[in-house]
Amino acid sequence: MTEQTRRSTRLVRIRDLFVKRGSLSASELAKELGYSQRTIQRDLLALDSELNVPLVYENRRWRIMEGANVVFGPVRLTLHESRAIYFATRLMLRSADERDPDGIAALEKIADALPAGVATHMRRTVDEYSALPANMQYIEVLRRLTEAWASNHTATITYRSASAAGPRTTGLDPYLLDHTQSGTYVAGYSSEHGQVRIFKLDRISNVEVTPREFDPGNVAEVAGRLRSSWGGVVFGESHYDVTIDFAPAAASRIRESYWHPSQKLEPIAGGGVRLCVSLPSLLEITPWVLGWGALATVVEPPELRDTIATALREAAANYN
């Protein structure tokens, strides 16, 4: 490895350490990287000019300037890793209903780094993504929430609530940003509600990032609660043991998919299959069951069975 290559690699490593740890002293960097402090001092001065990483020196420690737009380093992918990225991109596109210029720019860069055969398909995905309608208010909300989420800063959000006549405002500590089949959501502590709440970005009209920092705490616990719901975006304090019988015509489709972490599948007479799951809420699974029509029969709980039966009777009445 040449000295120039070693130096370039070192600069990228220093940049990544600042991103992960916040502030560092020259001596800490020297110890971490195995170089002299004099070498590290020269590298720090070169970060701005060569990697466009503006640094601030305070109390004998260095950090990246707040609000700086840091460009991250290259990623090298194998063919099969490239295929995995392509699949993830296709899933994202299927649930997107408006284009994200940041997402498009990222996918264009990824396409340039992929093997030619995969890159062609990735660029086709970029073209499809670019053809979606634009919503700049949504993009601005997403960008500001991303900044607050990535830097652990409280945001003040204005949002539309189904239970209120007009817009409402709350302070939000954004713990998680997640994109699902039903939209993009942010989960975090809401000062108005005094607890962790979930907000759909389509219902947020404005975001202001505040100087106040917060401790995200046990984000894994919040993510686990979301994962236990059917669609991944509903908190529930209840517990429902859901049992649904599927007709033989739907059995293979039920068996070949992974529906929920708690799922259990059992064969039933006649070639059908029984799906059993444990959920904190019935809100998300109700429309899913309705989508199967006569091929699905709810066994329990009674409240879900009654809801599905009533909805199907009302739907059938529309055709009489």
C-alpha cells in the first residue's frame, strides 16, 4: 500500500470516527489509528480541503461542525450483495406513493457502483421512482425529522389528528423512523401526550429542529413493541390470540410466507391451514383478513370475528 493510499484510508477512518463518536482529541485519534499526533494533526487539517468535512476545535477536542452535510465513503459490493440491495429497492418502490429526491440521488450513486447487469435494473427502478408525483412539503418534513432523529435533537412538530378539529403541536424526541407498506412513520416521546407515540409523516405539516438534545434510551424496546404489531406501526396495550382458518385455495400462499414473529401454522381438515398469531391490537390485521374474502374464517377472538362478519355482510348487501 502506498503512502497516498494509507493517508486516504486514514482520512476516511477519521471522518467515520467523528460520525460515530462525536468529539475526539488528537491523542485519542493517534492511539486509535496507531499514528503520531503530528500525523493526525495534518490529517485533521486535510479533512476539510480533501473530504469536505468542516471541523470545529473546542476544549482541545475536534468534532464535525453542526449541520455539516457529510458525504460518506464508498461501499464495495459483491454480485449477490448487489442483488440484495436491488431487492430492497424494489420493495421500497412498491410502497412509495411519491418520489424522494434524496432517495433517487442515493439510488443513482448505488447504480454507478453495481455490476453492469444489475445496474441496468437499478436505473430502471430509478426511472420508475422519478415518475412518481412530487410532494415537497412531505420531503421537507422528512428531511428535518431525519436531521433530528440522526442527531438526537427534539423536534417541534405540527400535525393533523383524527380526534381534533384543527392542527396540533407537540415536542417530539424521534427514536425511530420507519418506512412500511402503509407509509413512513416516526416513533418517539411526545411531550403533549407524555408517552411514546407514533406519527405518520403524511399527517405532519411542519417540523422545527430544536437545540435540545435527548437520550434515546432503549430504542430496541420501542422497536420490539412495533415489531409485535401486525403491520409494524401500531402500539397496543392489549393482548389478542388470533386464530384464522384458510381454505385449501389459499393454504399454499399462507404457508409460503412469513407473516409475523409469533405465527404458528397448523394443517386443518380438507387441505386448509390455520394461522395463529399473538397481537397487541386488531387494527392492522382487520383489513388484511377482509382482503382474503371467503377464503379466510376468523375463529377467535370473538370481537374480530364479529367485525369481519359484519363488514362482509355489508359488502355483500352492496351487490343485492
